Amino acid sequence: MPHSSSTAHVAKSTFSFSLLMGVLLIAANLRAPITAIGPVLSQIQDFFSFSPSVAGLLNALPLLMFACASPLAPWLTRRFGLEHALLGALVMIAVGALTRSTGLYSGLWLGTLLIGAGIAVANVLVVPLVKRDFPGHTALCIGLYAATMALLAALASGLAAPLSALSSYAWQLSLGVWFFLALLAAVCWWPHAKSARARSAFPVPAGRTTVWRSAVGWQISMFMALQTVSFYTLIDWFPAIAASTGIGATQAGLYLFAYQAVAVVANLSTSVAIKRMRDQRLLGFICSLAIVIGVLGLIFEPAISLVWLLFAGVGAGMSMVTCLSLFGLRARDHHEASSLSAMGQCVGYGLGASGPFLAGWLHGLTSSWHHPLLVLLAAALMQVVFAVLAGRARYVGQ
């Protein structure tokens, strides 16, 4: 019996480690295919003769897909199981990355749609998966998950311009390489999708207040939306903002790498801090204030953009982990966490998509980045309010 118990423990530990590695591989694909666009966006504009408004729409499209596809994720889970739904999401990301880099106008838009839909489903389902399978280490696992997203997003931004200079395929090579990472993740996730637990049902318990009628749900969703506005507007448009102050594309890409790399440290430190706090109000205030400082600096002292991006990066990293953790902390179980995650990311990315689009539109209208940055500052100030409200220790429905 002791030998049997020891063997079972080892098997369980091996499965948990394999599952965590699978989750981190999924995380590696959830930002990099998007953040790789910013440094080569001007090349794409020249290739297809885009206006700034159309380029802004291309930037906003993945976020719009996050909003549209997120509500479908709980249904997909009930129909196919968590693991199968996640495998399908990875396949969509891989196919989308390949399609987007063909050099065809239709391929650019179709590939972007597929990437956005695949990421949307995975975005929603990783949180309930972690809450279900790592109930005692939810905050730590979410911190590792968010840190992996941030690290690969940073690498994608930093490598995009150098990769585009390696061959005549330029931006097509720079964006197409992410197909291989998505393919690797899908292959590694396949055994989990084939396991018996992947086919388990995901029913929703009766008698629950819908998250869409919950003040808590809306506060978390607005927190998610406002931090999304700041993060993606800077990711998508900082190279253009930097160019207006004389900073080159490669240097701007390195600045974006630093912006996202510092978020990795913020991700991990925030996941540790969450476990030691009664609620998340202080965290919400600090992370939002850091973004406010970063945007203020870009407006009034753009010559030292790197300093302000580091402030904004710390705020972005803290905000992401706090938001993702709140999906689990404000839910009673993984069923409710799935619904809250779907709502938060539907509303969050739906409203958040307005940031890159409005920035491109305002820049095209005024030929200046001053007004887009003022709008970004207003969003960061509003985030302070909603982050503190969302940080109060309550459950959905209370």
C-alpha cells in the first residue's frame, strides 16, 4: 500500500507539472502574435497603402474579436470540455498566424480574425482551468501565466523589427514565425485533450445570480477595459509616437521590450502580494497610479520615454495579474469563474478596443499625438476608481 500510494503521488505530481507547462505554453501564444504588429505596422501600411484609421482598425480587430468570442467560451467548454476547447483555440491561433503572413489583403484580415478568436477563447478558459486544477495555488499559477504572456509579448515586440530585416519577406516573416510557437503548444496540449478528464461535463449550477447583473462583475469588467485601453494603445502606437520625437523603429521596439519585460517582474510580485492581502484595493490603486504617471510623462517629457514606459509597464503587469486573479477571487467556484472571466473579457476587450482605434483616428484628425495621449490619461484616471471598487473583498451577487 505505501508503494502504491507513493506511485500515485508521483503520477499526480507529474500530471500537475505537465498541466502547468501546458498552461504556460498556451500563455506564450496569447499576446505575442498581437504585440508583434506594432513595430512593423508602418511596413504593413506601406505594403497595403493603409490610412492611419485603417491601421487603427487592424490594431483594434483582435480586441474586438476578444469581445465577440469571449461569451462563446463557456458554451464551448460545456459542449466539448475545457481541454478540447483550449486545443481548438490553439489550432485557430496557428492557422491565423500562417494566414496573416501570406501577403494577401484578405489573408491579413482573416488571419487577424482567427488569431483574435483563438486568443479570446483561451483567455477566458485558462482562469477556470487553474481554479479547478490548482485550487490551492491559484494566484501563483495566474502570476506565472501572466508573466509568461508578458515575457513573450516583450520578445515579440523586441524581435519584430530585427526579424523583418532578415529577408525580403519583411513583416511577413516577422509575423509568420509565431505559427511555430502555436503549433508547438497545440502538439504539447494534445495529450491533455485526449485524456478522460478532457471529456468531463462543465454544467452550470442552478440558482446563481448572473454575473451580468452583478455590480462586482461590472466593476471588474471596467477595470479590465480601462487597463486594456492603456496597454494596447501603447503597444500598438508607441513606435509611431516615438518616431514623432526622433526615436527609430528598432530603438522603439527595444523600449517596448522593456515596457513589457518589467511587467514580468510586476506579474510575479503581484501574484505573491495578492495571497497576503485581505482585499485588492491597494493593489488596484498602485497599479493604476503607475499607469497615470507613465502617460503623464509621455505627454510632458517624451524625451525620456523609456522611464515613463517602465512606470506604465509596472502598472500594466500589476493590473493584468490583479484582473485575472479577481475573476477567480470574486467567484465561488470554477463555473462562476468561467462566466465572470467571459463577461470581464467581453466588456473589457470590447471597450478596450476603442483605445487603439481612437488613437489612430485622433492622430489622423489632428496630425499630433498630444490629444490621443490626453484621452489615454483620462482612461488611466478612471481606472483608479474602478480598480479600487473591484478590489473590495466580495463575491458576485453580493
